[in-house]
Amino acid sequence: MSVAAAIRARDPAELPGKRDEDWRWTDLRGLVREVPAPSAPLDPATLRPGSFDALADEVVVVANGGEARIAVNAGGSRTVALRIVSRGAGAHAGRVSVSVALGGRLTLLESYEGEGAYLAHTALAFEIAEGAAVERIVLADDDAEGVSVSQAEVRLEPGADFAQTVLTGGARRQRLETVVHHPGGHAELRLDGAYLLADRRHADLTTVVTHEAVDGTTEQLTKGVVRDQARGVFQGRIVVAQGADRTDARMGHHALILSDRAEVDAKPELLIYADDVSCAHGNTVGALDEDALFYARQRGIPEPDARAMLTEAFVGEVVERIGHDGARELAAAWVSERLRGA
């Protein structure tokens, strides 16, 4: 079952659904009864500038499907804005390949921009060579009526460094998935995310990391804020294969539920088949600290501003870990706008 296959065949039976364990909280088969016709072509030249355009050396656009390739030569450095754009009420699939050669550096500023009741799938393949470093920052602004699935597969070589931050406001159904093949060998991985959901929006942040050999590091932090009738999903799985000794892997997921009808589903997993490892995970779901809210109001801060301030500080830990200065500032402004606007 896959979204790409369903779009190609226009067959909703190919969509993953709640009977698929990893998709039980993001049921597409039960939602999409008929796969739309292919999306109309979209000329990138007609688009307004994207969120990250001013921060990048170059801009790559995948509009209503298509393919793109981003490559960094050995020892080279690039900052690329990748725009995944969906418009209209059709269905489309895109594919992006990213390769960074020995010692290369890439900052990938990736955005999802949507308008309409589309069905979209994006597949991304990352190949990160020895000693190379990638920072991937994702800002997902899909339409409230859109259905969007992004699936990234990352293959690291020893000594590589991959850091990721995903920020999303959700969609009618949305899944942002990252699968990492970790080779050990002192390669370093950071996977962070934040979902800020309101109305009836849905976001699913799913990650799978497999440590395949000794001396690998993974650090993961995801935070969420949901209100109204929104639904947040976090699924994080770290697998330490047999023989992958001296793995250091840590995962944390923490969410705030700000209304009675909002929902968060979380499933952090550690599957460890090796000895001599240091692995841990934590998961909390709760409400705002009423004492902190009370003290803020006692200092003359109106309740809506106090709530926004506390939730901003809660999410801010994820934003502060972004390495790229301009992207970190933009992310902080995006978080503030969404929280204070709500």
C-alpha cells in the first residue's frame, strides 16, 4: 500500500489505512473514497516568492508533482530553498533526490505550500557521504482541505551529520515521515519537530531510525500544541541492531492539549538488540501549567497573551536548536504568529 501507487492507478484501495499498524491514526483509505484526477500543470514562474527564498543561494520548485535533483560536490557548500507546491483539487506525486559528496555541506530549506483540496505525495531520497553535513529545515503550510504525505529516506555514511527540524500546521490529513539508515561510525543524527494544530487539522510526524553498527548517535525532540478539534500524531521508533554497540540514542515527545476535543496520539519505541548502549525515551501529554498562567495574569498580562507566551516558550526549545540563523528567526516568527493568531 502506498500513496504514490494509489495516485498512479487512481485506486483508493492502494492507500494505507487504519488496518496498517503504522497508519492506524492517519487513515487515508477511510478518508479518500475516490482518487482525484491528475493535477493540472502549474508554471513555477507564476508563483509568488516562498518563505525561504531570500535565505537561499538558489530555489528549486516542484509544482503539482514532478522531479528534482539537488547535489553538492565534494567539499562544496550550498543553501537551497526547496518548494513543494500543491494547487487545485487534483492528485499528484513528486520525487526529489539529494546527494552530498565527501565533506560537502548542504542547508536545505524545504517548504510545503498548498491551496485546495488536493491529494499530494512527495518522496525524498538523501545520500549523505562520509564527513558530509546536512541541515534540513521543513516548514509545512498545507491547506486545511489538502491531503499531503511526505516520505523521506536518509542514508548516512560513517562520520556524516544530519540535522532536521520539521514545523507544521497540519492539513485535512498530513503525514511527514522520515526513515534513517544510521551506519554508526560516529555519524550524528538530530531529528526535531513541532506541530501547532487548530480547527480540525491533522498532522502525523513519524520517524524510524535504524542503528546498524557501532558508535552512532541520535538525538530527537518533538513538541506539539493542539486545540479545537485538531489531532496530532507522533510515532518515533529507534532500532538498535545486533552488534550496534555503543549506540547513544535519546528521544523525547511532549505535547500540550488546549481544548477538550483535541487529541494527541503518541507511540515512542525503542527496539534494542545490542549490549553496551545508552538509550532512553520520554513522552508527556498534558495542559498548560495553571500556576504559571496565574502568575502571568497577576503581572497584568492578558490571558490570551499569557497562554501564547507560555506555549511559545514550550515550543521554543525546538526552534532554538535550528543551526541556520535566518531559518531560526523565520521559524520563531512563524510559531509566534500561529500561536498569537489563535
